[in-house]
Amino acid sequence: MKILHWFREDLRLADNPALYEASQGNELIALFVIPQNIGGASKWWLHNSLQSLSNDLSKSGVQLILRQGDPISVVPELAQEAGIDLLTWNRVYSPQGVLQGSAIKEALNGSGIKVESFNSQLLIEPTKVLNKQGKAFRVFTPFWKHCLAMLEPPLPLTVPSLKGTSFQLESARLETLGLIPSQPNWAQSFDALWQPGEQGAIEAWRKFSEGGINQYAQGRDFPGECNTSLLSPHLTWGEIGPNQLWYYTQELMAGNQLANENGEKFLSEIGWREFSRYLLVHFPQIEKSSFNPLFDDFVWQNKESNLIAWQKGQTGYPIVDAGMRELWQTGYMHNRVRMITASFLTKHLLCNWRSGMAWFWDTLVDADIANNTASWQWVAGCGADASPYFRIFNPILQGEKFDGDGQYTKRWVPELTMLPNKYLHKPWEASETILKTAGVELGTNYPKPLVDHKLARELALSRYHEMKLNHQ
């Protein structure tokens, strides 16, 4: 039996149910269709992840076929061309992913080709989780409690024994697809920071399981410490799956190698990932519109110069600038700082959350449509189970609370390295003598604040109240 496995967001061999099913045939054809709508940092990651996957498959004599175009036409065409008996894939739970799967099944209906799809991306199918009224949850805590009561994740599947085919199929060359940036190669520094691919994911889990996870519940909020998993880009492309992480974490807790507090907190973050996809399945309109429709009438300022200053890490608020510079230089930003920078853009600078979402989509190596959409709307106050709009992060207090020793901020904003920590997160309050001694000249080698925190907060709240009044 000749089988085609269509790789999507499941670029791994282990615990891959669709690939495991495909391995039962006599000949396997592996396909990946290059997506057209991903950001620059994601393209860099994808190039390296595909190279890793191709190398892993080649050890079993399986060639990874790369094609460009719309999967809705590309996949059925290849299926017919190769004369396959069975097509397998793992489901993608974005509106576009669901549409692609449905359309391909329809296109092959009556063709004699059997089609089977599987879940490798989530712990539980979104359609199986409903409240007592049979409707979708809108708040995370009851959603996750309901999931925990239902969850019985299976043991992760082993790497299957694969058999390639001698059938010759045309494939694009990875090097010619333009996924790596050039002129300039702004991602050059990424090579030393990341190891895309399944082996890189396994190594990231090993490091985390031996270190940061043991302080995760409290330590995950401090960006200057190494207590986060750095697994998010690996999860984005399915180089490791949530089922594996669930099993590995439970195993650590069962063996008393991990305190329940830390293990359960880590698993709840996996839960937030589930919730983001769940929302996109049940409320697909949130990909482009506010979950809370009141915010469609919110009056944003959208001042372009402020957006650019934010993107470049030149706002004059050190913790915000540190986060934005970390993002540009590494393709990543610590989660606590993501919330701070997003709040600053939407509530201090009054820029539409969509502008921030677009920037993160282009610059994050872990850019993910579900997480990106849900998280930006959560911070902006217009999403499901959102932080209330009137909760406005104070970037000064956030910096002092979560980076009091300045380890994180001074790393990414080196022009403030000599500034005493007392003034690090509010350099404008330092005397001229202190600034001069530290080599800081506000407005010259470090910007003055774009806005005054107190005044910006008052303006944001007044806009919020105006929006509410307009709908009374």
C-alpha cells in the first residue's frame, strides 16, 4: 500500500499519530507544502526545521517532497500523481487549517483514495469541551478544570519504522525557497541561540526538566533568570507535542522529581495554549475582530512614530525597550515582558492591538496565530477572559518588581549599564550628576519617555469610558 503523509505543524517523527498510521504501508511519500503567510522569523525557523526533518526522514530512505502553492490543490494533485492508496495528516485548528482539511477531503471524495486525519496538536479535541449548556467556554479556569477532568492522554508513540518509495517525484529545493533572510541577513544571530528541529526540541526539554521547571511557578515571571522552557517555537511547528510534555511532566511529578506546584503551573501554561486554539475553533472571527465587539468602536490614536519607537525599543521606558530589543535580536521575548510591552503599546500609546500582533507575527520565531491573537486581545482588554482594560501595567513598577537587579534590562539596554538600579526603570528621575556619571544623556544616547505614565493612563481610561458610554 502506497501512503502519502502530509506534514503540516507536526515536524517530528515521535508521537506523530498520522505518520505512525502512514508507516503501516509498504511505501511512504512525505510532503510539506510551504505556507505563504508566515512572518520573517518563522521562515528562518521553518527552513532549519525542514532541513532537520528531511535529514531524519532520509535515514529511513524517505524523501521529504517540498511543494509551493495552495495545499487545497497541491495535496490532491500529488496524491493523484503518485497513485496513493491512503492520505494522512494531523489536523491544524486555525480557520485556514480547518478549511484546508475539509476542502482536500471533499476534493478526494470518490477518488478511491482513503483520507484519515488525526490530532497531534492538542491534548483534547476542541469540539469535545463544552459547558453544561452545551456551549463553548469563554473563561480559562472552568475550561481547564473541565479539560483536566476529561484528560487521559495516551503514552507517546514511538518513532515508527518507515519505508520510502522508488517513485520519483518533483520537489522544490529548500535552499531556493527564500526562507532565510538576505541583504541583510538580520537573523544571523539566531544560529547561535536556537536549534530548530525535533532533536533541538528534545534538548530544550532536557535542559528545562533539569533546571528551570524546578522554580517554574514563581521563577517564570523574572526575565533575568532562566526558568522558562523556551519550547514555544518547537511547539509551534510540532517538533514536540503537548502530549509528550504532559507525559514527561507527569512522570517527573510521579517520581517526586518535581514539586506539584511547579509541574501543575507548567501544565496550566500548556492549558492556555489549548485555550487559544479552542477559542479560534469556536469563535473564528477573533482572528480579525475583537472578541468583545464593543472594542470595534474604541478610539485608537495609532500614531505611527510611536509605533516605530516601540518596535525599535526606543520608548524611554527601559523594561519595554529591553523586551523589544530582545525580540529583534533573538526572535523571542520573555512572557512577562510580552505582557508589559503589549500593554504599553495598547494603553500608553493607544495603538491598535492589531499593529502589535502584526509585529509579533513577523518577528517571533514562535509566532502562532492562535496564541498571538488570543494573547494580544487578552492584554488589550477585548479578548476572552481578558485582563480588564483598566488594568494598565505600570512599566516602572513592573521593571522594579520583576527585574529589580537590572540583569535583564541592562543586558538589552546596555547604555544604562552604569545607572544605579534605583533609577534604572525611571532614569528621568536621576539627577544630572548621576546621569553624567553613568554616561547617560537623555534625549541623546537614550530617549526621553514618549509619554508620561500618569497622563497616558488617564487618557486610556477616558477613552475606555467613552466607549462604554456610547453603548449604553
